Amino acid sequence: MADKVILRDVSKIYKTGETEYRALDHVDLNIEEGRFVVILGPSGAGKSTLLNLIGGMDNPTSGDVIVNGENISKYSDRKLSDFRAHTIGFIFQFYNILPSLTVLENVELVKEITKIKVDAKQAIRDVGLERHFYKFPNQMSGGEQQRVSIARAIAKNPALLLCDEPTGALDSNTGAMILKILKRQCDADRGNNTVIVVTHNALIADVADVVIRVKNGHIESVTENENPMNIDDVSW
Amino acid sequence: MLFRKMLRDIIHNFTQFMTIFAMVAIAMAVYAGVKSYGDGLKVSADNLYEQQNMPDLWLMGSGFSEQDMKEIRSVDGVADAMRYLSLSMTGEVTYADGRKETFSVPMEGNFLDIKQKTVSVNRFVVVEGEGYDPDADGLWLGRMFAQARDIHPGDRIKLTYEDAEIEKEVLGIISVPDHVYVTQDATVLFQEAKDFGWVYLSMRYFPREAMYDKIIESDGMQGFLSARDSLRALHDMGMSWRDILVTQLGEMDPDTDLETALDLADDIANETAGEEKKHDFIKALDPHFNIEKAYTYPMVCVDVEGTAPGIYKDNKDDGSYDRKLDRIKNALYKIDVVDSVTGRDSCGSYVYHKSEAEEGDTYSGMFTTLFLFIASLSVVTTMNRFVKKQRMQIGALKALGYRKSRIYRHYISYGFFVSVVGVILGYAVGLPTLGVGFYNMEMDMFDIVGGGIYVGKDSYIVAVLIVLMVTLVTYFSSRKILSEPAAQTLRLEVPKIKQKKTGERPNGLMSRLPFAVKWNLRDVARSKARTIMGIVGIAGSALLIVMAYGMEDSMQHYLDWEFTGILRFKSRLTFDSDITNLEKSDLYRKYGTATTQTVAIEYYDGNGMLQTSAITVNDSDGMIALSDHEQGSHDINEGIPGATYSDITAPGALFITEKLVVNKHIDIHQKLRWHILGDDDWHETAIAAVCRDPQSQQFAMTRQAFEGLGEKYEPDTLYTDLDLTGVDDEDIDGVSAISTSASLREQTSGMLNMISGMLGLFIGMAGVLGFIIIYNMGLLSMNEKMYQFSTMKVLGFKFMKIMRIYTMQNVWITLAGIAIGLPGGFLFTDYLFRYAIGEDYDFNAFIEPSAYLIAFAGTMAVMVFTSIFLAMGLRKIDMVASLKANE
């Protein structure tokens, strides 16, 4: 399969006063299309930085980030906005859905910025919230809100779905349900999308196609999982 | 430790705390400054009046003799009385240092009773030189004029009254209680100190020659002069002086020296006699003549026992002073020679000063209330948000074992310390700048020695209330979080599960609205306090801009109304008090016959109180027009709509100004009981019509109505279409003053500009406040929405689109604020003009559309600028950090 994401000698340095913090240090990485990738590592290892660079939310200090064959590290702010709008779906630990909008409106938000045809109601049905179209976020539980966030991300069927601790704030049953939804995005009938999940939870690694371990700003290992486990079989 | 935490938190949240600090400091500075100057004017005047024994009553009559004075002093309740003569003179100054500067200005000469050894009523405050001494050969000069002309003791002033001159050395520069504010005459609205002076001196130095002339002008003396040739002929025929005296001049004193009188008669008749000959002539005819007894004192100032209530409110009494005054007035009226008795409320100096001092109360009350209201909204919003941000820290403190009361004290201290420092700074800045500045500005007009600003207990109470308000707001902001258990506080705040509300229904109209509109509508509904604060802040800013420009427009409108609608002459000539019929005829021939006569009256108001006012008997052919309620102009002889010709020409039919009706509770359907001062005949006449006058509240009457009462019309002022700019009144016989409409307009404009300048300063400060509020509101709004905008940005919303969404809500809030602020500006300006600038004025706000346009554009510009400035931060937003921060 073709490489969906390529990182070439990517470094990201944060400066606070005279202190320099190297979040990513000369990282090289290739991620193929249609894979369910889990990035594991302790706090401060550089997982989220990696995800943010791939998602065009941040620019590398040096090196190239190539997504879909395009070097996004040279993109302007405007082009990056377009890139995120058309190519990327984001899911965060604390959902980040807009409290002033209903479930349906949150998912339809994509229509405001792209011309992609979105079936918002179907996306909501896909995450099992068909009875909650017109509810506001503060009328829903955390798991339901996270599913809204997933529905918003998958509604435009993005080629790359980036998830930062998507199950971190959820109980095990809800977490499993969320993972199933995410994994389904990689299926051929869904367009062979690539899903990258950043997590602390090593158990999730068992269901991944590829496991990337990050430590101190370096890629410690990239492991192909020959036989990913079924999510229902994972003991949480 | 917690104190250090507080200091660092304040530094980290500098903008929010700076807003509270600035609000408190500006509100306090305005209140303390304006209140201290207004109270300073009152207290300084009260002290001056009390210490220098300001008269409580003034009497007028044809001349008060020593016997009359004894009678006056014997009235129960009268502590002291002093008689004097006040004359309009001109003065010329000769400087002792040899300066060649010469000028001649109108001066008021006050001649004190020759027997008066000390000034016991209306005492002098000696600023420079020596105190009053009736035997000292000199005069005492008013301070304002002396300062304006750099005159000091040792300089000389030559006073001229008619043909008599008197030149005296200035012995002292003084200030007296009833000359705190003086004008040359009623035609001058705003007196330049250098153009008019007043002096006090003993009657001993009254120009005797003028006195002799007056005596010689009497009928008896003139009769003798006419008969001088025939008397001489009788003597030449051999008749003795004694026989002539007995047979021809039977009623004369037997000791009359006819021979001497006839020796001097030709010189006297031919006006070639000097002062000595005039004296000898009078003395020859009246052997008991004593010049001191011939002096006329038509005025008496009276000191009533006890202390009069002051202008400052802490010094008011229960009405017993007024009752005592009424009783004394009635007793004084019983003395034959007394023509009128007036109190302090008829003393121009007292009334004008009091009205000016009371304006400060309106300004300070209005502006401070406005400032504090806006400030309190800002404090509520800012403190609420700050405490919410501190939620985790509050939880941590609880978990560490800090008692609730300790944490309360800690959070209350934020508001307390910031407001205390704000209040102190407000005082420190407001008193020396606004307070002293305004006070000194007023002192260009008022002569009060040794006064200054005054900080009364009201100011301290307001300061404590401000600190209390801010502290309480802080307490209530932290109370909710502090009442939670520690474990709950350490968790994120769980949003309330709300039921759907009107306006949030996703189906119907709301669902069809564009995303940006929908999002903003819901955000407004969810952030009511912030929205209300924004609307109020912007309404306040728009209101103040309308006021600033509206005041200018209103004053211009007032000037147009007064000087185009009512005063339609080009020049006004005030007649000399002793103008002859020949001189009058000459003036009518040259300048026309449009005239008025002003008569001072006393009348009973709606509460049965005796009041002093004036009637303008108007025969001016429309040159002095009357204004109806809608400010339309009418010639008095054509009447005011609603009044018939017979109404207005009926004997004694009165026109009354609208504001006088209100101020004095007059029932216009009842007859008014009044009399001319100095005339014992009382009239009860109907009010024919109500008119309006923007700057003097009094009565008017047609000549026909006046003469219908049997009164003789004796005009004192003539109006003409000719522009007499530059013509000197000394060049026209029978005229004491000439004023042109243009010069009157200029004087009024100058006076109003001072008020306008003062208010302009307030408005400037309020404008700064408005800007801070708008900025603070924008900042709060941006902070609260930051994570939502970050989410949008992550999703791919472009900067311009997010900015449009952010700006849209601000535009709505601005429009709502403007919608309240524009009419509010009109209402506030109207209130200010109706109630703050003195009882004599009657004009309301008149605001041109351009003022509203400027307010609209100005407020929108500030809001849009602030929105764009704050939104620019979104361009460089660290999406990850922003989203994490929210987590």
C-alpha cells in the first residue's frame, strides 16, 4: 500500500525563555494508507506533538511532513486550514464540540467550510446517536459527547483520522464502542482511511495494525501487528 | 503566602483587575473632584457669609434718617443695621509706580454712613492694605477688579458721578459677602473682572459739590434764584433785608442771610460758582444747614439675630429662620420710609453663586451614578470569571485543609485591595485635578477669599460604599464554589443540564438560520451577564458622545432662540436714571420708539410666600418678542396663541414664564397679588398668558395693561435696529449703557463655554471608561470563546470566517447598546439642561442628527477596532494549547 504519511527528519523544538525543549528529535516515519495505527508512549514522549504535526495543527521546526504526497510543513496558515478541512478528522480526549450547537448542527459544521457532501444524520446514526439529533452537548453524557465528536470527524469521511486519547475520559464499554467505530473507518468500504490513535493505554495496541512507540522525542519502535485482536476480545 | 498568591494572580490577570481598578479610580476621582468643588463653593461661601456677617435683609427707601435707623434696630430680632448709598460711577486709576496705563471703567461706589465707625454688617475681608477707618482719607477696592487691573494700596482712583469727581488713594483691597459675584448692571450676563469694579468709602468723602447741586436744584432754591432780581430791587428801594424776608419769603428761617445769598445768586444761577460759594449760598439761605444731615442713604443692610442656614446641606435649619425673617420683614414694612424689604434670595450675588454651587451636585450625582453602574457590571462579570478560573486552586486549598473563612478572606481580598487602592488613587488624583481645577475655574468668577475645596462625609461614604460593593461582588462570586465539597471543586465544573429554551429550539426558524447567526444567538443567550455588561457599556459610551455633541448643539440652539427669536434688536440703550424728557425725545427721533420699562415687584407665590421679581412692560414693537411653548416668537401686542387681545390688554394682565409657574407653584387660573416695590398699592390681576424665556423667569405686561392700572409708563430702555457697536454711551445724552445683540450673545456664549468645558472634561473621562469597558468586554468574550474558535480552526475554519463570527455578535451588542445610548444621551442632556443649570434658565436639549451619527459611527468604530484587534490574536492561536487549556 502507498504511504499515507511520511515524516522526514522532523524535529520540533519549543522554547520557553532560554530553555529549549526538544519534543521531537530527527524523527523519520512512514504510515501506510488504510492502517489503524496506535502511537504509544509515556507523558511528554512527543505523541501529541507527532499527531499535531501530521494533522497540520503545528509546523515542524525542521524536516518535512508529507501527507497524501503533499509536503504540508511548507503550507501557509490558509492552506493548512483547507488541508484540515478536507483531509483530516480530529477527535480529542475532551470532545471539543461546540456547546451552542445541537448534535446535528455540530456534525453539519463541516458544511460551513467544505463543499464535501455530508450526510450528517447518517454519521450520527453510525455512532448510535440517532435519538439525539436535537440535543445540546450539555444534555448528554461524556461518552455520547465523544460519539458526537467522532460523528463530526467521520461525517466527511476523512482520509486521515487523528485521535488524541479518544477513550481517555470514558468507561471501558464506551471506550470499546468508540474504538470499533474508529477501526471501521479503515475498512475498504469506507475508503481505506488511515486512523492514528495516540494513547497511554497499551491494551489498545493489541487491536492496532501498527504500533509506534515513542520515547523522549524519538521513535523507539514501529511494530507490525500480524494478528490484531478483535476489540471485543480485549480485556480492559 | 496567600497574599503573594493574590499579588501574582492580579499581575497575571492584569487587564481584568486593571479594569476594576480604573473603574473604581475614575468613578471616585469624578465624584470626589466634582463633589469637593461643589461643596467647597458652598462651604467657603457659608464661612464667608457667617464670619463676615452677610446681611440677611436689604431695605430700600427714599432715605433713611438716624431716627429711622433707631426704629429699624429696635425691631425684635434685628441684631444690627447699616445704611449706605450705592451709586453707579466711573473710575480712573493712577498707579503709584508711575505706570502710564489709563482706563476708565464703570464702578459701583458704596458710601457708608458717616457715623459708622466700623463695618459691622457685610464686613470687609481685607486682602491687602488696611482695614476700614471712616476717618482715613481713602477708599477700599474690590479684590477681583484690583487683581485684574494690578491695583494695590497706594494707587489712586478718580471716581466720577455726573459732573462731580472725587479722587482717593486705595487704602485696602477687600472682599465683602454680598459682592461675591457682581455685574455692572442687569444687562451684563457674564462680568469680566477687569471691566467693572466697586469701592467702599465713607460718606464723608461723597462729592459735596454734587450734593450742593442737588440741593440748589430743589424747587425752593430755584424759586429764590428766579426771584433774585426782584428781591434786590426791593432792597434797592430801601426795604430792609429783614422786611423782605418776612414779607416776601415768610416761611424762611429768621436768621437767613439774604444779603449774602443774593451776592452769590448770580454765580450760582450762571453755574460759575465753585464748591465753597455753593456751600455759602445754601448756608446763607438755611442757617442750620449741615451737609452730613443732607446725605441721603436710600439703602440699609440688616443683620438678623442668629445664624442663617447655609447653602451646604449640613447647615440647614428647620424653617425657623424663614419664619423669623418673615416676621421681621412684616415689622420693617410698618416703618414709613421702608419701600421694600428683600432677603438673600433676591441678592444677585448670593443667588447666582448658590445656583452655580448646586450645579456641582447634579453633575457629581449623575456622572458618578453612571460610572458606578457601568463599573459594577464590569466588576461582577470580571470577578465571576476570575473565580471560575480559580476553581481548581480553590479545590487545592480546601484539600490542603484551609478553612472556608480563610479562603473567603483570600478571595475577598482581591476585590478589597484593588478597590481600596483605586479609591485612594481616585481621591489623590480627583481632588487636586478636578476638584481644585474646577474650584479655581469658578474663582475666576466668584470672589471668595480663603476658600477651597471641601471633602464632606458624603465623599467618604461613597468611597466606603464603592469598596463594599466590589468586595461583596467578590464574595458572591466565590461563595458558590466555596460551598462545594473539596472533591467536587477539584473536578471540572459539570455543566447544568438545561431544558430547551425558547430561541434554542432547533426546529422552526432557528434551524433555518445561518450557522454564524445561530451560534451567536445561542452564545448571547448563554452569556447573559457578559452581554448585558457589553450593551450597558456601549450604551454608556454612545450616550456620552451624544451628550458631548448634544450640549454644544443645545447651547447653540439656546443662543439662536434667545438672540434671534426673542431679542430682535441690534442695539439696546439703557436710559440714565435722570434722563430728561428732552433727551428722551431726541433719542426717540434718532433711534425709534421701541421701549420697555422694568419694574421690580413683590408678589405672593402659590405657597403664599412673598417673592421678589420683575415685570417687563413691553412696548418694543416686537423687538423684545415673547416665546410660546414651542419656542415660536410673538410680538406682545399680538399676544400668545390662546390669549385674546382683550385678555392681554386688560388692566394689569400678566404674562408669566413657564418655569416661574412651576418653580413658584403658581396657579395660572387664579389672580396674582402683587405690588411695585416702593409703592403701597397692591394689585390682584389675572394671568393672561404663559410664555417661555430661556434665561430669565419673570413677568411681562403690555403697556396698555400697565397704564390701565393707573401706572405711568416711564421707559428705561430703548431698542433699535441700528448697530451701535463702538458707540460710547458717554457720547449720547441720557444714556447710561449701550449693548449690542452681538456683544450680549458673545457674553452668554462665553459663560456657557465654561460650563461646556467642564462637562467636556467629564465626558472625556467617561469616554476613556467606555473604551475600557468595550475592550474588557471584548477580551472576556474572546477568552470565553477561545476554545470554541480553536475547535473551529482545527476543523478547518479560516481566520476571516472566525473573525466574522466573532465580530457579528459584537456588532449586535453594539447596535443594541447604541439603540439605548442615543435616546439615553438625549434624555441625560435634557435632564442636565432642565435641572442642573439654575432656576433662571429654561431650555432643553436640542440635538442635531449629526450628533447621533457621530455617536453611532464613533461607537461602532471603537467596537470594530477592538474586535479586529482582539481577533487578530486568533491568527496566531496555538490551537493545541488552547484546547488543552480548556481540558
